[in-house]
Amino acid sequence: MTIIVKIENNRSIDIFALYRYTMATAYVLINCELGSEEAIISQLKAIAGVKEVHGTFGAYDILAKIESPTVEALREIITWKIRKIEKIRSTLTLMGIEGQS
């Protein structure tokens, strides 16, 4: 924690505490039904916590980056929002390691 003290004209003192705050991050690789990619990408972009969405070539169809204050909140987003989208066949989740970004 960092504490900053601001004094102006010897009249008032403002104290601010700054906390190093990091978000839990996950990357979700998504397989979906053929032709449903654009609709799924649109739905993903509407979910709170989804920061980036990209269509991909290769073994997976879509890559989504999710950020949340806690790992538990990430799990909730992935389990109850992303995996429930119609026409998503499967997902693979990669959790980010704090301090290795």
C-alpha cells in the first residue's frame, strides 16, 4: 500500500491510500457449430468481464479474454454465462498467472 498526503495552502490535508489491484485473467478457447461464430462473438462481447474476443483459425474457433476481480467470479462468468451460449460445443480455459504478464 502507498499513502499519499496532499497539503494545499497549509489549510487542508487529503490522504489517499493506493492499493496495488490486480484482476484475475482467463483465456477461453471456444469450439462452436459451423457458421455460428459471428453470433457467438456478438454475444460474448455483451458479457461483463469479457475484455477481448477474436475469431481464430486452427483447432479452436474463438478466443476470449476474461477479467474479473476474483477467480471465483471468473468461474461464474465462464460456467454460467459463456458455456451456456447456444451453439458453443466446448471450451478450454487457460488461467493467467499473476506476475507473469
